[in-house]
Amino acid sequence: MPPRVVSVSVLENAANLRTSGEQRVPDGLYEHVLESASNLVILDTPHGDDVLSNFRQMAQRRGHSVYAWNPDLGLASLREHGITVAGSKRLPDALRFVLQSSHFGVYVFPSDKREFTPQIIALLRQIARGKDGGDKRVVVMGQGIEINSPLDRMATLVVHKHGPSERFRLRDGRWIRG
């Protein structure tokens, strides 16, 4: 039987955050990540670049260690430009570094379905099973993320939607969306 695939956008236990207009990053998103009950946070967002810029600001203002991974540089510090983790260009190597690190850090990884091999899923499960809370947070970020069971139960899921609310509300005697 193939593993059950769950779309993050329909999970009931997901934290839903909404923005509209010029605001592209939900207020308190970084704090939401830090206060997560799990070491693994799945962030479904339409504005990944804006979220990374916001995390860079938080790292610089607070002095936190925040890293973003990409295949060209590996894990690169968002706080200090030009600092990378040696030997982290391959995704499995970067995730192993996170597992072995005993220091506080927020590590942001883009969600790429081609990268979610069984080896990557196993490493993400190990990260999610880490100490309750703990010193690190791994954020898998993208849009329309689909994750397999049991990661959907082990991770904190955050769904960020941008645009007017889909609910109706009464305004000037008329029902409108938003």
C-alpha cells in the first residue's frame, strides 16, 4: 500500500495565518516558528522570498543563528553575509549537520518534491522526534507542500494564505467576501 499523502492546506490541525494587501509575511511568524511544539515546522506560503527576508531581519536584530539552504551554497547564514557551513551542499549532508548540531538555530529548507527521497524523509523524522521543543527548528518552506504520514502528525504545520478572506461578512448591508 503506498504511503498516505496529505495536502497541508486541508489539514485541520494546521495553524492558519492570513495576510492581505502589501503585507506578505504574517505578524509573529518567526515567533510562531520558535514556539513550535515540534522541531520540524512545515510552512506552506505563497511568499517564500519575503519570509526569508523577514527571517534575515529577525536574525540580525536578535542575533539568532538562522540558516537557509540552497544547492549552490549549502547552509548559508542569514545573519552574517558570506558565512556557509562546509560540506552542506547536498541536502542529506545539511540535514545530518542539523541533527548533530547541539546549538540553537533555525534552518530553512525549500520544499522540492524531487528532494523528498526516503532518506530525506527519514532524516526529517529524526529531527521531528528530537527533544520536545529543543534548541533548533527546521522549517520546510514552499507552496502546496504535500507530506507523507507520519510526518504530518510529527510536524507543526503552518499554512499562510494571502488575499482577502474567503468567508462572507456583512458590510454596509451587503454580504461581501473578506
